[in-house]
Amino acid sequence: MDSGHKYCLEHQALERAELERRKVYYHKAGHNLWYELYNLPEWKTLRARKLKEQPCCEMCGAPATEVHHMRPHNGDRDLFLDYDNLMSICHSCHVRETQKESVERRQNRMRKADNPLILD
């Protein structure tokens, strides 16, 4: 690994490609969909309700400080605001779950790139 980098050279290239893909996606969309969704009044109300009804992390039992989408919403407003798709979670568990999902997405993209016959 190069000093000052968090990834090896191969994964640095994958990270750059992912950042470029996101940049193109958000440019085409004309705005950042995630930012818009997380600022909806409905989201703020739903998030507060979830934390009030389930104040403990549903993974480890610590005090919950965040709300996690169990199924990734990918910008789908209905899924984003689906109460049954939400989990009260502490920051540590949320970081761990988010990293796990990110790794799974990367692995799926790499698998699809290696085998163009794999369909979504």
C-alpha cells in the first residue's frame, strides 16, 4: 500500500471509478437525491418517531442515535419513507452495516464486470 492511501493500488483505481460513477450520476440527476431525501420534513418526523418507539440499537442494545434503511432505497422515495424498512441503530453498528453494504455493492460490481452474462 502506498503511504497516505487507505487502499492498495488496485482498490485505489476501483475507488476512483466509483467516485467518477457517482459524479456522473449526480450530474445527470441535476442534484443530490440523497441530500434532498434526508431533508424532507416527512423523513425528519419518521426518524424521530422510530427513535422514540425504539430507543435502543436493534443490533447491540446500546442507545440508538441513528436510523438505518435495512433495504437500500437507492433514491426511491417510497422505500426511503417506508417505516417497516427502518431500524434504530447506534453509530458504531451503523458504520459497520454501511461498510458491509458498500463492500457487497463493490463485490457485485466487480463480479458483474468479470462476467458480462450476469444480469441485475
